[in-house]
Amino acid sequence: MHNNIVNKYYFINKLDAININKQDKQTIIIYRNYSSKILDKNIILKIKKICKKKAIKFYLSNNIKLALKLNLDGAYIPSFNKDFIFNSFKIKKNFELLGSAHTLNEIRIKEKQNINYIFLSPLFKNNKGKRSLGIYRFINLKNLTRKNVVALGGIKTTNFNIIKTINISNIASISLFQK
């Protein structure tokens, strides 16, 4: 199904051990629980333990300091986070920063935040009714950065042929990986 896909980023909002255990080694888990103001470290540590057992990378959304403290694989910086304060953190060797962007201005902010991968979204129209970038705008934005690009938004098995044609090897989704 995903023969040209290098990394599959799977966003989760809660601990779901059964579904995490169904993921392959190409899948990277990003925990983003925006519904609660306080992150439960015990839940994060449980997810980390499951991911470690499966040899799956695990990232925390919007909290670099906690991700570093808990020795996670990285952190995800959403498009609404435009802070540069975390550039002062001492980042460990294999710690990766991911960030999402929807416009050229947001891409430039993510580049200044020293992220490793830019999640451009939404590539396709999704069920939230958000307007999509579309193929041509996505390609244009992708070509305006030297960072690795991840396609996010509306990705389904039915549009994998389109993803192949735009030369994307990294995808992110919520629903696609819920097995």
C-alpha cells in the first residue's frame, strides 16, 4: 500500500495501546492532546513504553521542554506556535523537531525555529471542511523550502496515486492509521 512512503506520522489524542501496537516501524506517533490544558506525564510515559517496545519513534506536540525531559524522539510544533524561545534549549543529538505550516510565511517561521520536517497542510480536502492547498499550491510551497516536507490533510488510500506523482515520501494522518 505505501511502497514509496518513508515515514508515516500518526497523530493521536489519547492512549490507544491496541492501535499503536498495530503500527509498523515506518509509523511515527505524535501525541497531541489539545483538549486538556495539563499533560498527563503518566500517559506520555505509557505511550513511550509501548512505542519503545515496538521500535516506533514517539514525539510530543507543542511541548519541547517536556519532550526533552522525558527523553522522547522529538517534538511537533503546530503552525499556531510561533515562539522562538525553544531555540535556546540544548537539543540532544537525535532529537527531531517537526512543524506544520499552511502558508509561505509559516514555512519561514518553521525554518527559523530550526525544525527538521515541515508538515504542509491540508493537501486534500478533509472532513473538517477546511479549504485544501490543492496539488499545485502544495508543490509550489514544497519547492520554496529546503526542509523535508510531509503531506498532511485528507490523506486516504484512495489518493495515494496522486501522492506518488508529487514526489512525497512522508505523510501524516489521523484516520488513515486507525486500523
